[in-house]
Amino acid sequence: MGKLKTKKAVSKRFKITKTGKVTKQTCGKGHFNSRETGNVKRNKRKDGVARKPLNKTVKITLNSSK
């Protein structure tokens, strides 16, 4: 069986850390952010960790589960 191609849409949205966690950007950062409180704006700057059911799918599409 040949190599699998990396899904570019997934590679732009998710990153895998050195310990194997899947990180993603926080949603809701596009617009309408001036009405948010300071705490919410600060929390949106941080990357989040993806949920467990999504981890396996992301790792397969990024070809990192070899």
C-alpha cells in the first residue's frame, strides 16, 4: 500500500504536540469581539485541546500514527 497524502485542510487547523495531544485554535475569534469582556478575549488567544473522539481521526489524516 502506498503512502497516504496529508489532508491539507486538517493540517492547517490542527497541530500535534510532542506528547501527542491534538491542539486547535479557539473558535469565535473572527468578529464581534469588541463586546466581549477582557477575560473572554484573553481566553480566546489561547489554543485549545481537541476532544478525544477527534484525536484518532486527526492523527490518521495527518499521517502521524505510523
